[in-house]
Amino acid sequence: MSAALLELGRQVLATQGFSRLLGTELSAWDERGVRLELAIDDRLSQQNGYVHGGVLAYLADNALTYAGGGALGAAVLTAEIKINYLRPARGTRLIAQGTVLHAGRTQAVCRCEIYARHEGEDRLCAAAQGTIVRAPAPVVSNTRKTDNQD
Amino acid sequence: MSAALLELGRQVLATQGFSRLLGTELSAWDERGVRLELAIDDRLSQQNGYVHGGVLAYLADNALTYAGGGALGAAVLTAEIKINYLRPARGTRLIAQGTVLHAGRTQAVCRCEIYARHEGEDRLCAAAQGTIVRAPAPVVSNTRKTDNQD
Amino acid sequence: MSAALLELGRQVLATQGFSRLLGTELSAWDERGVRLELAIDDRLSQQNGYVHGGVLAYLADNALTYAGGGALGAAVLTAEIKINYLRPARGTRLIAQGTVLHAGRTQAVCRCEIYARHEGEDRLCAAAQGTIVRAPAPVVSNTRKTDNQD
Amino acid sequence: MSAALLELGRQVLATQGFSRLLGTELSAWDERGVRLELAIDDRLSQQNGYVHGGVLAYLADNALTYAGGGALGAAVLTAEIKINYLRPARGTRLIAQGTVLHAGRTQAVCRCEIYARHEGEDRLCAAAQGTIVRAPAPVVSNTRKTDNQD
């Protein structure tokens, strides 16, 4: 069952243009949590050569969303995230670990830690917390895009 | 003076590999706030065709950082951001407006609103709040990268 | 209509044991926002004589909840809040101003600024942002308390 | 050494008028974390009889601050906190557990979970994350109160 969920997750990730652009990989996903990985390259940098904070925020957003989606078992939306940057991120690889703190009927609150692999060591670079909500059932079924958070 | 600041800001943006990858533009910057813009294309999408939340988080991170940097007048680090997603973002262009709420000697607290231009209308899609801190003076001057937040 | 809403708001506030304990007053409330006030006294202090950050967080929580409730027009729950402390708060009075940033069918995202009145001046001491959600309809109608966020 | 730290922590707590008002107890404190406890009574309620969210936010603020203070080994200020409310809190006792995620020279990022003891069970009611910063050295030594965050 976890293998099927992981396969589904990879299919969803492949439909995210932004995740394809960055090259994000889904390496684990079950109802308790998720692990996303991303190879660091120069395209991801800020002005001092470190990974841009926006990349870490993207990764946290995605990890929290997967974690919440795994717990809620449904199409979900990310309502909000908060991220603390702990250290400049550099090295060869980012690893984001998302876990479910609490899941109810309509929302899940999740946490995420992001590590940067540098000289063989994984160092904690950022920590996030956020809310994932069940996407409302579409009101009009033949519309592909609905402004469903309104 | 604002023109010089804007020019400096564009030079910094041009050294951010990630901002070059996405095509972010700095359209205004002074000591009270900043405006960043980003053309929406398929590379920025999530699985339903909207702009990925991670793109909005990146834009918020960058706008908050510029806003704080303009107020603190110095090299800065982003300590933390919080973003609420209000509506799915779609259309042709994202506009992020960052403003300074309070700036002290060592930190600035800033806010940001992100709008998506769709069918001629700018709709509020996300709202953020975060803390920007003055980067500590480097301890060793001949080292290019220092883990200066530790 | 605003007068009726204000009267309702004061009745609700009077049923909050914690707001009675602190002496919180509701001075304005309509569908766009709210103002709560609280006289500063020694009972609210932290170890340096300033107002305890927890008092500011309580006031932000309450202001965000009223703001969201005014916009959603229904019984609401506070899902999450984020608060930045900008200055130590001291003086005679705290004034919290809550406003609605965006309200949809099921949630409202609101902001709040807290001022401390000191020597005739209102100084911004804290800024908050949070999510208010519509309370789910109770499943069992004759039960006073239901764990309705689960 | 932990016993001395715990004793110091209790002395600080006793000088917080607000913590005395509520009756908060410090039951554990070392450089890795802290535990604060608070008996639930009607004075802490919101309009539905549960514990007011502001009480949970106060407790999170205090637990994060103690956790950060233990790690930084110095006088500290709380820069910001974010709290997610997971379940309505009711029962006989609140227990807040604060831990240090990362501590650098000038700031610590901490997390906190708050449990409500109800019918013999401790249920997770809220989760927080925040930033604690080292208080700057006072510029003028003979002034008791300085606006030291400015």
C-alpha cells in the first residue's frame, strides 16, 4: 500500500511544472510522513552562493502538503506555512522530512525539517510548520480549474 | 537615491541564480518597501495548473528580504517567514508588494502581499509576514562563505 | 447593524472567563475589523516589568478571532496565529486593531497590530497574522461541548 | 547544575506578574528543553467553556522563551511565535513541553507542544514554533527599563 502511495505521489510530482523545473524527487511517503530530495546546483543560489531561502520554502511547502495529503487521504490545499531558517544551506543535496502532528476530518497540521548534505554530513537548515486542508468538492464538475479556496 | 538603490537591488537580484532561473524583476525599492514581479508560465505550476505555492513562498521571501534590507541599510539575512495562501494563483503575472512594519537596530519586521494579474485584474493571492536580521560582521575576512547565522 | 454586532460581541466577551479576568474591552467591531483594549496593570507583567508577551498573544488571538467572525458571520474557531514582537510593551493601555485581509466561504485570514499607549503616544508593539475557520455544525445537537475541530 | 537552573527559572517565573496571576508552574528545565504546567480553571475559559486560545499562546510563548534561554545561557527576548490550535483544550491541566531545535550565537529556534490532561489522558492541543534572541547589552547601566529591542 505504501508502494502504491509512493507511486501515486511521484505521478503527482511529475505533473508539477515547478517541481520538474527544480528536479525534486519523492523518496518516501506514507500516512505518517514524507521525504523529498533535491540536488543542489547553481540555479538554486542566492547572492552569496548559498541555496536561496525561497527554495527551502518551496521544499517545505511541498513536504508539508504531501504529509497532510497522506494523512487526510484526499485532494488537499496548503492553507499556510511558517518556516525558520536556521543556517545557510550549501552542499550537494537538500532533504526535507515532513511529518504529521495532528490530522482531523478537514485539516492536518504538519511539521518539516530540511537538511543540507555537505561534506558527508546532513545539517539542519530550516524548520517549518503548516496547515493542510481538505480541498472542497468542486461545485461544477465539468470545470477543470475552480477557485476552490474562496 | 532611490534610483541608486533600485539599481543596486537589480544587481543583487542578477546574482541570485534562483531569481534568474524564474525571471523575477525588481520594479520598485526604497526604504519603505519593495515591489517584485514575475511572469507566470507553465514552469511555475503545481498539479492543478495554478502557480505552485512554493513560487509564492519564494516571492514572499525575496520581497520581505528586500524590504528589510532597504530599512536596515545593510547586508541582511531572512530569519523566518510565514505565508497564508488566500486563493489559487493564476493569470499572467505575480506582483509582490513588501513593506516595513518596524525596523530597529538589528532587525526589521516586514509584511508582503502577493497579487496575481488575471484578465486585467490584480487579485490578492497570498499574504506574508517575516523577520529580517542584520547579517553579523564576518569573523574571518578572507573567507568568502561563512556560516554566519550560527 | 454595527451597533447590534458590537453589543453581541460584548456579550460573547463577557462569557470568556479569561477576558473577564484580564478586563478586555471591545470598543469597535464590524465586518471589516475590530478593536480590543486592555488596561495595563502589574498583573500582566513579565520579569522586566513590561507587559508579558503572552498577554499580547492573547490579545492578538482574540482580535483575529473577532475580525474573522465578523467577516464569516458565523461561529468560528481560530486555526493558527503568528505574532512578531516589535518593542517591549509598557504604558497604560493596549489597543489591538484586527482587520480582515481575505474572507472566503470557510475561512478568513486576518491581521492585527497591537499598540501600547505610553506618555500619550500609541506605539506599535506587536503584529500578528492568522487563520479563522468557520466552526463545523455540531453533529449531536444536545451536547454542549463537542470536540469540533477533530 | 540542572537543579540550579530549575531554581533560577522558578525565581524568574515568580517575578512574572502574569504567570503568578495564572498559577503557572515550572516542572523541568535544562539546556535541551522545558516543561511548564498550569491547572485549568474557569478563569481561563473562552465562550464555549474550553481553555481560551490566548492561554495556550501565553503558555507557548513562555515555554519557547525558557527553552531558548536555557540554550543561549543569557537574558533573552522572544522575537516571534507561531501557534497552531489542534483541538479544543479542556480537562484539569495544561502541560507545555518546549525543546530547542537549533541554537546559534545570537538566536535559538524552539518548538513547543501543549497537552491538556482530560480524564487521565494527555491530548495534544496546540503546537508552536518560535525564535528567541539574546537580549542586547543595556547601553545605559543605571536605567532599569530600556527599550532594548529597538
